[in-house]
Amino acid sequence: MAPAVQILKQHKLRVTPFRVDVLDIFVVAEHALSAAEIESRLSDPDRITLYRTLKSFEEKGIIHKAIDGTSQTKFAMCDAHCHEHSHRDEHVHFHCLKCENTFCIDTVFIPEVTLPEGFRVAQTDMIVSGMCEKCVLNNKQ
Ligand SMILES: [Zn+2]
Ligand SMILES: [Zn+2]
Ligand SMILES: [Zn+2]
């Protein structure tokens, strides 16, 4: 079974050619993708369907927003343990200032933040910016 089909079935989403196409793009993506980037990679793009697809993927725990401090919303694949009612993408997002790509650093977790009394946390995001591996290498040449 193709990975995309398997992921859709695991998250109880009906397998449609469009969903498979979108998921195929995420499976091989090297960095987080904006809707516009996904649209440009689709052979048969349809903006409305794409937005709906991204929304349902996010709700089901297949993808998450990679907050990178820019105004662009980018999405990346979730770890296998994410599901509909429990997204746990508590890793650092890295934003490259040179190529402007955003990467999930899923080996680095966001430390727990202790808030003053009376405050309640809903979500914690951590952005690290700098130069990605590729840009560092290109810079040396
Ligand atoms: Zn998630
Ligand atoms: Zn870069
Ligand atoms: Zn991420």
C-alpha cells in the first residue's frame, strides 16, 4: 500500500485521488510547505479543495502548522503519534533566513514553560532562525 493511502486509512479519511496527491507531496517534502507551494506542485490544482483538504488533514492529526514567525502559514507532516484529538508537535521549528524555508526539528523539544498563577497555556511555539544545512554548505563554496 502506498504510504499516502495508508496514512489516510489510519486517520479514517476516505481515500480520494486529490488527498493522495496532496499527501504524496508532504511525504517527500524536505521542509514545511505553504498552500501556494503545494498548489504549484499539484498536477491538477484546485484551491478550494486544497484548503478543505489541508483543514481536514490538520484536524485529523496528519499535518500541523509550522509556525515560523512569518506571515505565511506553512504545514508539515505530523509524527505517527498524532491523531484527531491529540496533536503533539512540541518540537522546535527552524526558519532559514537565506532560503526562507521552515523545517521541523523533531529531535529538539520545546521546554515546558511555567506561567504565573492565573495564566493557562494553550499552545507553545518555539522558532529558531538562522541558516539551514543546505545554505550553510552553499555558503562555504
Ligand atoms: Zn500533529
Ligand atoms: Zn536555507
Ligand atoms: Zn513541525
